[in-house]
Amino acid sequence: MTAASHASRHERACKVIPGGVNSPVRAFQSVGGAPVFVRSAKGPFITDADGKQYIDFVCSWGPMILGHAFPSVIEAIVEAAAHGTSFGACTEAETEMAEAIRDCVPSVEKVRLVCSGTEATMSAVRLARGFTGREKILKFRGCYHGHGDSFLIQAGSGALTYGNPSSPGVTRGSAQDTLLAEYNDLESARAVFQANADSIAAIIVEPVAGNMGVLVPEKGFLEGLRSLCDGKKTLLIFDEVITGFRLGLAGAQGYYGVKPDLTTMGKIIGGGLPLAAYGGRADIMDQLSPVGPVYQAGTLAGNPLATAAGMAMLRQVRKTGFYATLNQRAEAWEKETRAALQGASVPWCINRVGSLMTIFFTAGPVRDYASALTSDTKIYGRFFHAMLDQGIYLAPSQFEAAFLSAAHDDDVMSRTAEAIRKAAATL
Ligand code: KE4
């Protein structure tokens, strides 16, 4: 009944929205079946349009680190909405948000608020090009930095899921300015860097890759990228749209102790509303209009509802012990998952950093784009549906992260472990 009603909802949506979705990964195409239409969410749960409840490990792809509909976040949005929804003018809330990000993120002296992670990464790259007067960027195969033209070259996430890592519509001009290296392969980055030393504006990297599934940076990789840029004009950009305020208040740069020149953030800082940011050294950021010549703008940038939601979110995650508790629960999550998968007759491996985790259906280790691609996406699809049937909502793609929230309590985690045990036995 449920699947049929989601299929009819999807059929109706496809008549007016390409693929019936406003973001490809939601379409379930790589795992099969009709996408679940969600009507509400609370804590660790989402409830679909038929009233079926699921334990949610997508968490809106990261923002819902407190769990869904966290009371003080909702109250902040309602309170802000009563005073108007958008002014297109300065607000003190934007300053408070910028100060909070500056106070938490080591590389950030100044920050610009935008509406999406894609906007943040596109703007950060334009700023790096404007600041250095150079045109090329170096990215890593399988990393995803949003759908900006410069990034859709061997990209991850939905681009990898749907096998179009390099998208039609991206001009040769854009593509030729994007150089590629292998994640966790410092020598490949060094070789590309040295061959193009005086034309690279920036290296952009997900410090923990979350869009090939979770890939952990090996010792020396991030440090090596930092030293490649040191003393040169090339800037190091950490795309912390996933890891920012996920791995801790200082994100991956705090977790690994490597300081980029620019950082992009999103997801968590908007509290579930459209807010993202890019920031870094003041001498770089002050190249932005209206101070400097590099242009970037946005009607809804720093929107009062989004900054209210974001500040309510940050007030919670800045509480002492928040990340320690979340990361302890995540450790238990991995341990219980490993135990529950013992019954599987197929190869699998797990990568986890903090409260980000991926089960890969390959023997592993999964340390780069090529090894991620050895995952059996058909087995993942079977696992996904075996879990969905038991009321557990995982990412509808092998090449995504699972996200834990502070609302995922012991009861929810033991139900999940039991569901994995049962699903593993069917693989
Ligand atoms: P958005 O434009 O989707 O807000 O952010 C783009 C982006 C930038 N950088 C990183 C590291 C990202 O992971 C993302 C977006 N993440 C995907 C999930 N892997 C968003 C989900 C989707 O595309 O629907």
C-alpha cells in the first residue's frame, strides 16, 4: 500500500518536476523503487505521507544534528517570522551569526553568508581566482562541492550515483580550468600542482570526503596539501559543508589541525533553512564587493529566518559536551553495526569519522575514488530496501554518508542494530 501510494505521488510529481525531485539523489533511482514522500519529522524520526515512521539516518543530508524539529530552533523560526521574513537589508542577526562562525572556526577571520553550499563553494573559488589572478583549480575525483560548473568534473554524490560525474552543459572552458587529482594520493596532487604551479588559484578539498561515501583523510594528506600551498600563491580551500560543525565546533580543520585559507560551510549552520557561508583570512575576504572588486551577491543572503534557526542550532552545539556525547554514541553506532553485519555473506567495510559513517559493500579498504567504485551498488540497494521495510531510512545511494543526530537515543540505536542484523541475513 505505502509503496504504491508513493509511486502514485511520484508519478504525479514527474509530470511537473524532472524526475519528480528537486535534487537527483532523492529519486531512489540507484536503489530502485518509488521515493518516500515525507510529511513531517521529529527527533530521529521522519514520517511519510502515509503516516509510516522511519528512523532517519539522512538527517536532511547533515543539517539535523540536533534531530528534526528541535524545539528551540522551531521557536526561533516562529519568533523571527512574526517580525517579517526577508528585508534585503542589514540585520544584527547576520553579524551575530558571522561572529559565532568566526569564534568557532580557526581559519575564519571574516565570513560571507549565502543560501547554499553550492553558492558558498562557487563564490569561494571566484574569490580565490580574483585574489590570486589565476584561473585553474585543483579538485579530487569523487569529491562533490555542489553543482557549480567548475566542480562537475569527476564529481561525487548524485553525480557519481547517476554515473554522470562530468555533466553535459559544462563548457570546455570551465572544464579545462579544473585539474584533477586522487583523494588520499598526495603524490598525484603534487604532480598536478607542480605541472601547473603558477596557474592554480586554489586546491579545493572535502577534508573528510562525504560524497563517495565517507572517506577518511590518511595521515599526511591534508598536511601535504597545506604545505603544497605554503609559500605559494595558491590558496587551500576546505569544503566543510558537511564537516563544518559536524566533527566539532572547529570542523575538520580543528579535528585534524590543518588550517585552510578559505572554508566553506552549510547544512548545520542554517538549522535546516537555506543558509551557508564562506570565510577565511580577512585580506582575502576583503577582496569581496563592496570592499574589493570580486563580486558576489544574493537577495536572500543572511535571511532573518535562516540566521535565527542557525543561531538557535549553534547555541545547542556550543553547549559543553555536545560533541563528546554525539561522538561517543557514534562510536557505539559503528561497533553495533559491525556486530550486526557479521551475518552478511557479502563483503563489506565501514568508514566512520565522528558522526559520519558509510557501510560500503566491498571488501575495502575504501580510501579513494577507485576503491569506492568497487562497491556493489546492487547489494547496497537490497540492503537499503531491507532496512526501509523495517522502518530505517538510509541514504538512497551507496555514495553518501549516514548522519547521526543527538536525538538518536539508545532505544533507536538498538532497533537499528536489530534491523541491520535482519537485513544482513538477506544479502
Ligand atoms: P548544497 O548546494 O546542496 O547546499 O551544497 C553543496 C555541497 C557542497 N559541498 C559538499 C561537501 C556537499 O556535500 C554538498 C551537498 N551535499 C549533498 C549530499 N551529499 C546534498 C544532497 C543533495 O544533493 O540533494
